[in-house]
Amino acid sequence: MIRPGRDWGGDGGLPADAEVVSTDAQAAAVVARARASGAAVPVVGLVGGDLCLTLGGRGDPDRLRALDAPRLPVDVGWVRLDDGEELPFVAHVVARRWGWRGRFVVVMNAERIGSWKLAPRAHPGDGRVDVLDGALPLDARLAARSRVRTGDHVPHPAIAERRVRSFDVDLGATLRVVIDGAAVGRARRLAVRVDPQALTVVV
């Protein structure tokens, strides 16, 4: 994990057996396949997705082969839904209703969801995820939308923030769940844990 005064990652470029992906969901799928087969998780080159954005990736496949391309160990999150299946994520988990009405719970390993800087203090290699748990009335949602691109929507009195290695939460209702940008169904409870620096990426 990241410790004060110590470097995080290094250079080295993409090894020959690495996989290159363009979305967070594809990166998580690499982890899932390795776990299912019992194999080691390969190095992954990122040319897109919110984890790539968070790490300052350029989206240039040719850049990944450069010897000075950053090679970084990042955390992998695991979320268990109501059916008991545990699924990996590299960037985020979002549980909410349409239009962000009512309660929402967002688990962030990356700082971004698209153009939104939703968790400005999140770091993908610190062994923790940032959790935002809140419910905003319409006027507050509209105000937050104008500030979320820069991360200025937090702190907010209606949004509880915490940084954790694991947690289990009852959502209070059955909400739509999206993992790394891919809808996976609905759930009332989420159980999340972090596998520190379980994936090495090149950006």
C-alpha cells in the first residue's frame, strides 16, 4: 500500500503477455477470469476508462510500450450482492435510483465517473475505497451537478463520506447496481472489500 515518503510504482512499459483494455469493465473482467481459472492476474494496459483517467493515462496504445510508461500496482475491489456472488471492480460501484433520486451509495476506487470528479480524494493504490452515502433533494442535486466536475460538491451535509478497507451496508431499498459502468442488476445489500494492489496496470 502507499506509505508516506515511498514511491508508488515505477516505469517499465507493457510486458509481452499483458492485456490491453479500453474500459473499466474490461479490466475487471481480466481479474475475474484469472480468479476463476486460478491463474495469476496479468498486467493490464489501460487506454480508456475512469481508472485510466484517474491515473493520468493518455489513451495511446503505442505509449504503453514505451520503457518509461508508468507501471502501477492498483487495488481491486470486490462487491457481494444479494445473490451471494462476489464481483470485482477497478473503478467504482454505484447503487441508486434513476436521476439520483432518494438514497445512493457510491464506492470509488478511482476518483472519476466520466467527466465527474466524484471522489476527489480517492487513490487507487492506498488499500481503501471512498464511500459516498447520501440523499439529496432536487435543488441540491441540481447544485451538485454544477460542482461535481471539479470535485467541489463535497463536503456536503447530506453526503456521508468515509474511506474504508471493507464494509457491509443495507441500502434500505432495492436499488439498481452498476459496476465499472456495467449494469449488473438490483440489490438491497452490498458487502465490499479491498484486495490491496492486486492488479498491475500500465498507462
